[in-house]
Amino acid sequence: MEQRFAKISSNPLYNTQVAEVDGQIVGMIGMILGFHYEKNENYIRIVALVVDSKYRKNGIGDRLIQKAEEWAKEQEINKLVLNSGNRSERNDAHHFYTKRGFEGKAIGFYKVL
């Protein structure tokens, strides 16, 4: 993680925010500013969002999403995007996102080389 975060934190297209309770990190959101090929507007992609299971349902995820929205507005961007797996164990996460105004719009694919 040290190697990965060294690269991430030195790149201004990335933004990482953490949530703390009593000096302990209990959540984080990692974002990247992205550019479309097919249109002129940019977007913020949430690439990581996690809250310690002991601290969920306390508004921490909401506050982290708010941080993403604030960064997007600072960049004059009006769109947040994210991917979330389509496995049944992700149902709670999907509910969290849709409750906050995100729409399910795509199916993702990947190929390991």
C-alpha cells in the first residue's frame, strides 16, 4: 500500500479523504478526475469507498460522499461515477448509492492479461 499510495498522493488528479473517530481512521474515499473521450465534460470517479463495519450506519459514508461532491464542485465538475460489483454481497452498497442519488447505468467487464 505504501508504494501505491506514494504514486496516488503525488498525482493531483487523485484525491483521498479519510474519516476519523477519536484519532482512528474508520473510513476513506479515493477519487480520480477523469476525462471523457466522447464528450467535453469531465467527471470524478470514486475508485475506493470503505467504512469500517463497526462504524457503518453512522453517517460516515454520507460525509465521505459529500467530500467527493465538494471536490467535484471545486473542479467545476457536475458528475460523480463509480463501479460496484454485481455480487449479492454488494446489495447493501448498491442501496447506499441509489439512496444518495446514484443511478445504475452500466455493466462492467474486465479481462485479466
